[in-house]
Amino acid sequence: MKLTSSHYAARMGFGLGVLYLLLATPVARDWMEASMSRHMLVQMPLLVVIGILASRLLPTHWQNSVLAHLGGAIPFVVVALFASTYWMLPRALDAALNDPVAEVAKFISLPLLVGFPLVLAWRRLTLIGRGFVWTNFISMLAVLGWLYIVAPVRVCNSYLVNDQESAGWYMVIGAVLLFLWWLGTLFVGGGVGPDKPDRNGTGTSLA
């Protein structure tokens, strides 16, 4: 039987809800947060992806209405960049591990203040605006990763220096791979990629 859009949205929403609850279980949190690499590069991105996919389930007219009432795409991008930057800081990681309130804030803010606003703003951003988002995120990932590598002491009290260094290398490698992938989308496939608008001017989706 062919699924209607409403049935697809319901199933997708149910799947996202299950994934969110699984990530919030003590077993999943203990395993992911035991390693700085898994904490920063698995758990947090998954929470952002949940926000991205959840926002794509909303009707387009509702997304446009939210953008129109809250100042357009730029404020949403600013919120997403500030929120993502905060959760990459050592102090934020320590707080999430030691303070239940900060842990709850992480699980709420990453989907709602990073993934959700990025998707709402993405269709309204120009090629230059999308390039700014990608270059800002990639450079931030690379710089913080390099700082984690070269820091002679623990910058995050909850993790050992070796774990910190490993996370830094993963971040630098991830930044390089993201940069190469982003360049590829600009030159391959007729110029239509995650950073270029399609022929109708609406742009492709973030996810």
C-alpha cells in the first residue's frame, strides 16, 4: 500500500521520537559520554539531526510563517551558530556531564536551537549565506580540534588528555572531509547541491 504524505510524516515522527528517547536513556548516555569523541561527534550531531529531520516534517507554509514573524533567516542562523559553538566548548561538556540541568538543556537546545532553525532558514539563504554557514562551522570545527590536539593540559576536566587529543584529531579530519564534500557539491552535479539553489530558487534541503 502506498504511503500518503501524512502517513510518512507520522512514521518519521514516531521514528525520531524513538531515537530521541533512546539517546536519552542512561545506558546510551553513559556509553556515548564516556568518550569525548563519541560525546562531541556522535551524540551531539545525532541530536542536531533529529531537529533537522523533525523540522522538515512541518508544512512549508508553517515554516514560512515562523520565519516571517521572527525576523527572517538571519536570526535563525545566528541562534544556530551560537548554540552549536557553545556546546563545543570544554566548559559546556563538563557542565553536561556534571549537572543534570545542563544535560537536559543540551538535549533540548541542540535539536531546537541548532537543527530546527537551520532548516527553517536554509531555503531563504542565498548561495553566499549558505557558504558563510558552512565555512563558519568548518573553520570552528578545525580550530577547536587543533586546540584540543595541542593543549598541553586537560581543557575538559571530565576527559583525559589522550581522549581530548583523539577527539581533536577526529574534529580536524571531519572538518577537512566536510570542506572537500562541500566543494564537491559546488562543482559536481550541475551546481545543485546543499549550498546551491535549484532552478526554482528554493534551494535544496540541508539534510
